[in-house]
Amino acid sequence: GKVSGLSVLTTSGDPGATPVVRLRGITTLNDNNPIVVIDGVISDVGAMNLLNANDIESVEVLKDASSTAIYGSRGAAGVIIVTTKRGSSLENSIAVSLDQSFESVANQVGVMNGREFATYINEITPGSFNNIDILPDTDWQDLIFQDFAPITNANLSASGATDQARYYLGLGYFGQGGIIPKSGLDRLTAKINSGYDLTKNVRFGLDLSIALTDKDNTPGVVNTALRAWP
């Protein structure tokens, strides 16, 4: 709601699914996704999966033609600038956070029960079912969805600085259990930002992002359950 025209949609319920980002609408040529600039490095939206949200200092969105012109044709769909945290205070600091939540299906798709489905089939092929009152009645969604799938987000960060050096270290774990069994996401991230002033005019440093992801999904299960006979 803070950026007019910015749309972030998740087109899949798979844990860790990459969202679709639209900033300057849909064009007829090339890619509709905006580019992402992370600490000066130009990449695509998928690179955001390398970052832990806890390590992000600020996010700026460029959508005007004049502001995106410095990126050339690559910025035609907009630019998202991400700046990660760095050590700035002369005192060392450590931050720890832990979030635990649960998710479940809010609304299931309405489907026919056994009697309604048999009546429908008899309209197409008369005589398929003789006694529709004794047929089984199964909503397969009740069997494939599980309630209270856990979501865990744990973060540890340390930062500090001296007169010549500064550092930031962030470690994060994100675990999302899918609402369908045998689906889920486990992601470990590490972020290191360091800098050292060799002289008044010379500075060097290291910016490093690491992400280890283990993802399982169950493609086609929901569609199969909706089409299965009750």
C-alpha cells in the first residue's frame, strides 16, 4: 500500500514459491518483472530468495522513467533497490528473534457430495447409479489438507565497528511446513558485510550472501482431489 502500482502476487501455494512482481504494468516485449539491485548488484526477482528479510536495511522502488533511465532497457519494468544492514555503531551488538506461527486452509472449494454427483452422472448416462442414497460421501480435500502447518522463522545477527573497520553477520532459518503432507521448505541463510578503511581514500570489504534450500512440493495433488469422485 506504500507504492502505487506495485503488485506482489503469489500464484502458487507451494512453500517458498517465487511471487510475481509487477511494478510498471505488463509490456508486450521482454520480461515484465522489475530488476532487483542488491547492494549495487543487478539481478532478477528470484535473487531475493538469497536474502533473509531480517538482514534488509531498506527497500526503495523506482518506477518513473527518469529514475529508471540509469539502468537502461533493463529498468523498463521498474527497479527495486535493496540495501542490507552494515555495522555502523562503535559498540558491538547482538540481536536474536524467533517467530512461530501456524497456517491452515481458510476456505475449501465447494464440491458435490455423493448423492449430488450420482444425480449429475445419471443425467448424462441414465442408469449409472440405481440407489443414490447409499453411495459413499468423501470430500478428498479433507484427506489431503492438514491443519496447523508450522512456520518457524529464527534469526541471529551481530554487528559492530571500529574507527577503521565495520562488520555485520546475519544467520537465519526459515521453515514452512506445507498444508499438504510431504511438502515444505527449509532454508538457511547467511549474510556477511564487512569493510575496512586501508587509507583515507582506499576502502575494501566483502559482501557475501549464502542460501541453502531444501524444498519439497506435491504437484497436481489439489487438482486431482477436486476431480476425484466422491
